Amino acid sequence: MACRFALRSAPWLLLLSIGVGLTWAQDLSGIEIHGFATQGLLYSTHNNYLTMQTSSGSLQWTHGAISVSDSLSDNLRVGIQLHMYQLGQLGGPNLQVDWASGDYRFNDEIGIRAGKVKTVIGLFNDSQDVDSVFLWSLLPESTYPPDNVGFFLAHLGGDVYGEIPLGHRRGAIRYDGYVGQVNLDPNGGFLKQFSDAGITFSSPPGGKTYGGDLRWLAPVTGLLAGVSEHVEAFDGSGPAVKLHIAPFQVIGFYSEFKRGKWSFDGQYGRGPFTDVITSPLGTLLLPFDVRAWFVMASYRVSSKVHVGSYYSHYLNVAENTSLPANYQKDTVLSTRYDFNSYFYAKLEDHFVHGNGLGFYESTNANGLRPNTNVLAAKIGFTF
């Protein structure tokens, strides 16, 4: 295939070089330094994907991050993660702050975090920024859209968290409650979609958020189940437009079971809301009532080989669900090979029905077809 290489590779190479140099200093003076860098290839049939010309093959898929943390005392820990990504027309060469927070733990039952704090929602939201921990090249897009990771990952505010034992043979409850502020990623997919529609904002829209997560750590080894609730609202304005999204609730249920070399995961979420866009031409209402879920299974064949599959389902029941723009069904086959503790490779095939997520009209000038196959390949370095 003819791959179009349009990366600004210097920042990525610099990040990788720094990571290699720091590998031997991870515990210097009590400071822990970790990071990763990945380079991916996406090739698709029929439709271009994630703002790239993937129908010709695209290498515009680069990620890298470095995190630094330190325990200032037995109870207090501080840290920060810097991140750079290029996903087609999204992201860019500039470093961004993924999270930067202080964490004070009074005891096992209660602790507090403050700063730009990772948002605990469902199974993977607070870990989706670390590619090296997953078999999957792309997490289920119905729940973890790759073009908007920067928006969902963290909030500016504070958390209260802890773990409460329930007694003999009853397991424990792990909880997290938070309140703060969120803003759309200025280089992310949501603002790209608005821009494609001719809508621009003076600054990224944002608003207040709060929510919580409860998960039961069952007395059965490897089993957990939980529920998350997330509430947020948005306001933004531009030269000729205003955006308002009243406070709305997203609720999700999830479970996980790990036994030996097997792992099984599932999650379901729902979030009804309406975009209210006001301009000199009048008021436009864009209703959404999103139902999103996935199920996945994986098996570790050996210490180096990991395989798995998942099915991801997205549906906007506020609109005509027979139209491909209002649904997406993704069946995935994936494999990962670990060369050693630092380097790995992934290969993944997606069979996508519908185009409700990740497909942009600006990179599909001839219109969108209802079905697409996507091949994702990735190499990564982690330390």
C-alpha cells in the first residue's frame, strides 16, 4: 500500500530519546519516571478514519508521554504527566499536561487528590492514556473515543477516594467521588467537528462536572463489578455562535473477571443530552441519547503473545437509528507481541458497521459509506 507519511517526527524522536536516557534513572532520589512512545499505521476500506487518509494507509498516528512522581512523605505523593500526540489532523507537536496532582492518603479508607486529576469512570477511563497496559490498539470507541481522550481523561478539581472492607468473604468497596471543571480539548475531535460545520469558539467550551464511582472487589479472586455516574454541563461562545448543554447525567455499569490466562470485561453506559446552538440564523437543537456498550475477552498464549476480541456498540436513539450516522457496531480481532519488557507490537482488525463515531466529513468528500474495515498496526516502547 502507498502510505502517506506526514508526521512531524522530531518531537516524537526527542521524547523517545529522553525516555531511553531516563530508563536507568527511574528511582533516582525516590523519584519515579515512566513513559511510553508509540507509532501506528491505520489502513481502511471505503471510508477515511480519524481525520486521516487511511484509505491510502496513514502513519499520522503517534503518541508519547512521560510521567514523573515522587512521595514527599508516607502519605503525600505528587506527580505530573506530559503528553504529545498526532492523530491525523488532531493533536500536534506541542506537549500537553495530561494530569498534575497531589495525593494525600490518610489511611486505606480515605484519601484526597487535587489538581488536574484523572477521572475515574468505568473500567478504563483513568488508564486509557497508557497504551502499554492494553492488548488493544484502539479501545472500544463506543465508550473510549480515541479522538477525544484528552477531554475525557481528567478534570481540574478534587477527589475523595478510598477502600472499605466489608468483612470476611464479602470483599471490599472501592469508591471515588469528584467535583471540578472540564473543557474540550482545543486540538481534539469535538472541536474539529464543530469547525468542519463552520462553528468556531473564542476558547474551548467547558463547564462544571461532578460524579462518582463505586466498585465491588468480590471475595472471588479476579472478579469486580461497579457503577459510575458522571454529570457535566457546557457553555461556549464564538464570533457568531453560542453553545449551551444543560447539566446531564451519564451512568454506566461494568464488570471484570480475570482467571489464569483469561480476562473478560464488559461495560454499558447511557447519556442523554442536547446541544443548543444559537446564532443570528436562529436556534439549532442537536439531540443525543447515547447507548454504548462493549464486551471483550482475551487470552495470554505465552509471556510474549496475547490475543483477544471485542464487540463495541454505539446507538443514538434520539435520532433515526436506521441511519449509519446514528449507530456503530465494531467487531475486533487483536494480537500483541512483547519483544521484551520495553518493546512491543500490536496488530488489530476492525469490522465496522455504521459511521456514527470517528468518521469526519471533511476527510470523506464523496460521502460516507455504511461499512468500513480498519487495520491498525502499532509498535511501542515503554519504561
